[in-house]
Amino acid sequence: MRQVIFLLKPRLWSFKNRGHAKKGGIRLFVFGVIGLFFWTGIFAVSYRVLVYFQQVEGIGDILAYKLLSMVLVTFFSLLIFSSILTSLSKLYLSRDLSLVHSLPVPREKIFLARWIESTLDSSWMVIVYTIPVFISYAIVYESGLFFYANIALALFPLCVTASALSALVVLTTVIILPARRIRSIFVFLGFAVFIILYVAFRLLRPERLVNPEDCSSVLVYLRSLNTPASPLLPSTWAFDSLKAALSGDVRNALFHAALSCSGAVSLAFVAVWAAKTFYFRGFSKTQAALARPFQAQSRGLNIFFSFLPGPARAFAIKEIKTFWRDQTQWSQIFLVGALIVIYIYNFSVLPLEKSPIQTVYLQNLLSFLNMALTAFVLTAVTARFAFPAVSIEGNPFWIVRSGPISIRAFLWIKLFIYLVPLLILSEILIVATNLLLHVTPLMMYLSVITVFLLTPGVVAMGIGLGAAYPDFTSENPAQSVTSFGGLMFMILSATYIGTITILEAGPVYTVFMAGLRGHGLSYLQWAWVVGSFSVAFLLSILAIVLPMRFGRKRLLVSLI
Amino acid sequence: MIQLKNLSKHYGDIKAVNRLNLSVSPGEIFGFIGPNGAGKTTTIRMMGGLLAPTEGSVIICGIDMARRPERAKKKIGLIPDQPFLYEKLTGMEFLQFTADLYGIKRDAFMEKAEKLLNMFSLFGRAHELIEAYSHGMKQRLVISAALLHDPSVVIVDEPMVGLDPRGIKIVEDLFRTLAARGTTIFMSTHALKLAEDVCDRIGIINKGFLIATGTLTDLKHAANMGEVDLEQVFFQLTEEESAS
């Protein structure tokens, strides 16, 4: 065990040294506040739901326990998914593995040290954000201190079980497939499962539950609530333990927690035993899989971009080629595709005709909100693709720095490379959803123009803030969106979209109502319309220029 | 061709490079040697426009790097010690990228690229992804890319790291040929034998100060030594400096 502790020490020291660093105080504070905000939100929602369940006579407890069971199944699924990705990185893809494997330490101990790290990394956030759910149960059911202790007793083995199962899956799969490809496959599968679940949920048409004629199906549903989950699921052991603790049955709670613990320890033992046989073979295979020859000779892009000036063409072609050849990007493209399909599908199932509000009014109101929603979808896509555009240069950034191109030009080229596809995407989204809503021509023109104005600003914020907070050393630059800079981008983009929407809302309503009533606009109303749209236009220009300037300055300072 | 005037770089209280004054003429091969942490790479990074000096200036072919960085960089071919490249491009695509960046005409590019790739024995693997290349192959590709636009000044940080004996021979011969054509070569190295064999003049930097410059004979005089090699001169001068 001493060797395992030695192997874990660099991580502990790095963590300790990070605490000594003077920089990052503000970042920590901002993250802390936002984290606390979400934590409180989760607590408030779960507490409210549980209080509501308590008021439902007869089935309140059934619903509460069903919810607890569902939370634990979701918790366990998230842990499995997160553990697979983390253990793949920790066991096979980390940069320091060459050093670690050259040390005179048995391989199973290397595995154990890495697995412990992976378990902690993949579990902590899931635990932190599910704790408020359990606390709300404790408060609503007025449980004693034992329940709080039981939360730890139930969750700890669940995390270990998920991590051990994931490690076993990864250990055996890497023997068949190269580790780099597995990560893409699992990310892909994860999103596929999510989409299937979502589509299945949508096909159930939950909105029908509000109709009285569908009551019989609700009763059938309620009957299914009492069906217990499979006793083979580790989340069921945790559920049984927590349920017993909630009702004050200490003996039963401890029995199920002990069952859960014994399952976790056994699986951990099996994982270490399997590591003796499989770990090094898989690791060795991952190294060999690196030297993958690739024949490529595409002249099409060169011809297509021949109208661009040299540096712009160089970056455009480089960006497209590296994007398509990086398998980790494929799952992201799939995610974006799924996001768009879901978004458009939701509009197609809106029961507008059943609404008590006048349809023309509602269609145009939704169309107006749709502009903001499209911009939020754009923000999510920009965060994933454009924000890491500077960080993705990585170590070869020296090529840009030593090349005959200014940082300013480099950033503007990046902006245009990402702007074109994102603008096309946003316009397709807004036009498709507006067609589904059968909006008036005025709203169609307004939406198309507004999105045309919003998109450059959002993309410029992504590029600018991505340049201001770059991470050239990250093994996965796409994750930089979860950094402080990514958070700032999300907040700024949302503020910008919100401001533009508010600026347009009043004048559009006035114009729309005047058209509906057949009145003309007064001079004052005209002035208001022109003023609002002028300010929106000005803001859109500033949203392009200011973040780009900020990004350039910060990037230059960070490189000194 | 290269002028460094009062060039300094400070990191807080640490003076990595201190008031460096140096001039390298066209066609000259200048060797820049010094112990680890002496300031060699920092100087090269400032010369290549990768790092802004705290004070002083870098003039390349009469162009101030601080005032007109793009024009100055166009004159330089920079070869760093670590060949970090875009791993998802092929060797040929990387050269095409460099050519586009430096504004090399399409028709001239293919001829030059083929010539350089053949010279460095990379032509047969030019259409493979860079991620499949060995360290030495990446280093050869970086050198090919640096020479693609016929730079007036070549700045090299540890040119021979990762190269096999054949690669080293090719680079040595290439530097001599380029210098004979008027290209200035500024080369930082730990390989004292290489510096002795190839360089016209040598500068020794220690703790951020340029402690000696000149031909091997000049340095021997400075160290008050007779028939000795550069290695002994280097130890003598750097130890004297460390003791003082």
C-alpha cells in the first residue's frame, strides 16, 4: 500500500500547491457562488417537490420513494458513464503514464493508484450535487442524525461499485479496441442513450396526462410506481438502506449498507485482480495504436478556399482537417445534431390550436421567444466549438507566434472560420422552427435579421473570451468551456441575448398590435422603434469588437 | 542582419537575459552556448517574436521586431527545440499550411516542398499524419518548414536534438550551404563540438549576461588558454563567471 500512496502523492502535492497559488482567488469565488447557487436550487426544488408529495393523500410516500429510487438509478448511471471516461484517461491516455510505468512498481499497484484517483475525480461532483436531494428527504421526513450518516454509508459503496465496474469494462475493452477510439465510442453511446430516453419520453406525450380522458393511463402508471427495482442493481441496495433509514429502521438500513459495501469491496478486488492480467497489455496496445498511418491527399479544400488570402486559407484548411480527423469531435457533432433535432421536434408537437390564447398572437409570441432560444442554442454550440478554438492550437501555438501574422489577424481569421457554419446553422434553425409555427412574414424577416445580427456577437464572444482565457496545455481543450473563461462567456452571451431580446420586445409588440388592429404608428412610437433597433444594432457591433479586443490584449499579456 | 540592443528579459526579480548587445552579419553562422538556465532559449524566443523583451530591441534585417513584427518574422525561419506540430495534418499538409502562411506561390511550393522533403528523407511519408512520425522526423519536418520561404535569418534552438547521425550531417552541410549563400544562422546549442566545427563566431551566455564573443581563437585569448578545445574554454569562462 505504501507504493500506492507514493504514486498518489504527486496529485496530492499538486493539489496543495494549487492552494498556495495567489492567482485565481476571484475565479474560485465566482465558481463557489455559482456552485452554491445551483446547490441551493437543487435543494429548493427537491424540497418543494417532496413537500408537495406529502400533501398528496395516499400516494405521497409512494411517489417520494419512487423519486428516491429514480434519483439513485440516475446517480448510478451518471457515475458509471463518468467513471468510464475518467478511468480511460487516467489508466491509458494521461501524459504522465510513460513515467509512471517506467517506475519499479507492480502494475496492479499503478492500476490501484490510478483507479483511486479516477474514483475520486468521477464521483465528487455527482455526490456534491445529489447531497441536497438527500438532505431535503431528511428534513421532510424529519429523520434523525443516523440518516445523514447513512447517506455516506450508502453513497460511498455506490461510487466504488460504479468505478470498479467501469474499470472492469475499460480493462477488457481496451484489449479489443484502442483506448482513444473507445472514448469516442462511449461518449457517442452515452449521448445515444440520452437521445433514445428523450425521444421515448417525448413519444409518451406527457402533456396528455393533463387531459381527463387519459386518466386510466395515469392509474396504470401509478400501479407501476409500486413495482420494486431489480435487486441486482447496486442502486437498489443503496435505496433499500436509505429507505429503511428514513423510516427509522436502523438495523435494516445497516444490513443493506453492509450488503452494498461488501459488493463494492468484492468488485474492487476483482478489478485489481483483472488489472494484473489485462492492464499492461492494454496500456502497451494503446501506445502501439498511436503510430497509425493515414493516407490523405485532398485538393478539394485548397481549390474551395483559393479565394481567401494565404494566412486565412492556411488556418481554414488546417482547422477543418484537424476537426474531421479528431475522432473525439465526432461525438460532439452528433450531440449538436441531436440538440437541433430535439429543438425542431419540440416545435412540431406544440399543441397551439388547443391554447385558449389567440393562435396568431401565440405563434408570433413563440416566434419572438424562439429568436432568443435559437441564440441560446447557438451559445451552447459556440461554447463547445468556437470557445476552445484558440486553446485547441495547443503546443504548436509557437507556429502562430513565430509566423508573419499578428494575433489580431489570427483571431479574426478564427472568428470567420467559425462564424460561417454557425451562422448557417442558426439561420436554418430559426427558419425551420418559424415555418413549423406558421409565423407572419414580419416575424420571419425580423427573426432572420435578428439572428443574423446576434450570431457574430455570440461567436466573437466565444473566440475573444477563449483567447482571453486559453489553456494550451490541456489534454482535452474542448473541456475548457467548463473553465472560468467558459463560464464568463456563457454569462456574457446570455446577458447580450437577453438585452437584445428586451430591446426588441416592446417595439415589436407595438408594431404587431398596430398591424392586428389596423392602426398606424405614432411619431413617438416610430422614434421608439428606430431608437431600440439602433441601440440593438450598436450593441451587436460592440459585442463583436470588444470581446475580440479584450481577447487579443489578454492573450498577448499571457504570452509575455 | 541580426542586431540585439540592450536586450533584457526579467521575470519578477529574476533577470533571465540582461542587457544583451550583439550583432550577427549576413552569411555568418553564430553559435550561442551557455549552461542550463543561462538565458539561451529566452533570447531565441525574443528574437523569434515569441516573447516580448522587458527592455531593448531585436532588429532583423533592419526591421524592429517590436514595431513591425509580421515583417520581421517573414525574414526568419525559426526552429524550436521541441517540434510541436499539428498532429492531425500530414507532413505535406503542414508544409502547405506554412507556405500559405508565408505567402509562397502555389507553383513554387510543390517544387520547394519536394526538394526539402527529399533532402530530409521524408518524401516517402509526406502523406502520413504527423502523429505517426518519430521525434526525429518531426524535427526534420520543422526544419523543412522553416526553410520553405527562403528566410534571410535562420534561428535554431538545439538543432540536433532527436536527429540521427545522418540527419545531423545533413543539417550541418545545409547550414554551411545557406551561410555561403548569405543566410545568417543563429544557433543555440549544447553540442560544443558542433559549435566548434560549424560556427564562424561563438557567444557564451551565463546567468543572462553575454560573457564572451568571438571566434574560437578570440575565446581562447579571453580565457587565457593555449591549444585547447571549445569545451575547456567554455568551462573556464563559465566557472570564472560563476566564481566572480
